[in-house]
Amino acid sequence: MTVAGTLDATRVPTTRRYLMCPPRFFAVDYVINPWMDPSQPVDADLAMAQWTELRDTYRRLGHTVEEITPRPGLPDMVFAANSGTVIDGRVLGSRFRAPQRSAEAEHFRRWFVEHGYRDLTMPTKINEAEGDFAWTGGLLLAGTGFRTDPAAHGEAQEVLGVPVVSLRLTDPRYYHLDTALFVLAEATDTAPAQIAYYPDAFSPGTRRVLARLFPDAVLGDEADASCFGLNAVSDGRNVVLPLEAVSLADRLAARGYEPVLLDISELRKAGGGPKCCTLEIRK
Ligand code: ARG
């Protein structure tokens, strides 16, 4: 008997291109989310080692990783996901809510210009990019509630030319969409997209929207979310996630995915995980 969602040898990875920023100036100097506590020491060398392991893991899986030069005074620049949304070679830059991070947007804008991206728009509304935008292959899921302005969702739809679905976050610990939801497999001609998410991070209406759009989703619980297990990166088969997310990893394995567990403890002190460090460049 075959049961839908059990071990499935046909999960096919697709090669990705990522942009990452080494945590050379990483620190927790200010508080812009509930995870950040400047009185807790941060081990900068360990953060660099964990980040390097993440980068090398992507390369080992066959993906391309580009690196942007980190800048002093921007300790959160390691969280590259917040600096751009790229679909079909079109780039929508970012505009940060916190003044402490606002200068990051220009560094990333310049990186895209220098790397030949001609179709580049900087947002007029607060827009924390892939922190709050997740591409399913057909829809751009868009979070709001803490960071990205709801008006940025309409702006993203116009600029990128893709349908946007607004989702409302309600728990301050899950202040970005990518702390509570990730795409496991993009939609193809023959299969719908598959996602994983933590329902309690969302408003009641949004939960109903997600249940309607993704009846086959993997649902996370508080234990999965609080170790940043939903801040994972999938290539359609291999899923990179924090090593504490063992139970989620088991459930993903039962659906045919290949979990890859990594230690991101230092980055989590700033409220980040694997996905936060990873901006996907889609062509
Ligand atoms: N300290 C950073 C902030 O609060 C962490 C960003 C994490 N990035 C993410 N994509 N969730 O902005």
C-alpha cells in the first residue's frame, strides 16, 4: 500500500544560487526582536565557524554560493535574506524597519548592480525581503505584522509580476515569515508546492488561508519553531535546519525529504537561523 506523503524516492533537488554574507562583524548590540539580549555573550569565532559550515553544506549539495563583503557597524548583515527578493532575474531590494539595519539595503543594491542585475527596484514601503517573502513557484507568500508593511505586498506584486498572498503574523517571537514558514518544494507542472509552517504564529484568518492553499503542509509545533526549525532551506529534497529540530527532521524524512542538521546556536542569539543567512537568487 502506498500512503501519500510516506518515503518517496522521487524528491528531486534543484540546483540553487545563494547570496550570503560572512558574519565578520556579527554581534548582538541592540534589540529589535525578542531573541536579542546584548547582555548574553556572543562567540564571534563560533558564529563564523557555524556560518562557514552552512555555506560549505550548500556547496557540498551542489549549489552556488556568492558572497557579499560584510561591513563594520552592520552586525545583522549576515542575515542576507532580508536584503532582496529575486524572481526570474528581477530584483526587489529592501527597506528596513529598524534604523540600525537600514544601511544594509544599499550594500546589497550595489552588489546586484555590480553583478549585472539591470531589472532592480528599491521599495518605497518597509520591505524586509525574503525575511517576509517566500516563493512557492507560483505564489509569493508575504508576511506582515511586525516588519514588512502590508502595502509592500502590493508593491512586490507590481514589481515582480507574481501573485502575492498576504499572511498575518501575530507572535512577536516569529516576527518574520521565514521564522514560521518555509517552502519544502516549489510547484511544478505535475505537483503543487509543499510548505511547512507553524500555525500558531499566524492569525486565525491566515491559518484558514494556509490550510486551504496547502492542505498537505507539514505542520510545526512550538518546539519546532522555537529552535528556528521553520527557518529551514530546502532545495526540493535536502532540507538544512538547526540541529535541535530533530522531531521536525523525522517528520520531513517520513515525507521523503533528506534533513541536514547544522548548529546555528550563535546566529540564533540575534534571532536568526539558516534561512535568514541565505538569499536565494532565482536566475
Ligand atoms: N537581528 C535580525 C533582525 O531582527 C535578525 C534577522 C533574521 N532574519 C530573518 N530573515 N528572519 O532583523
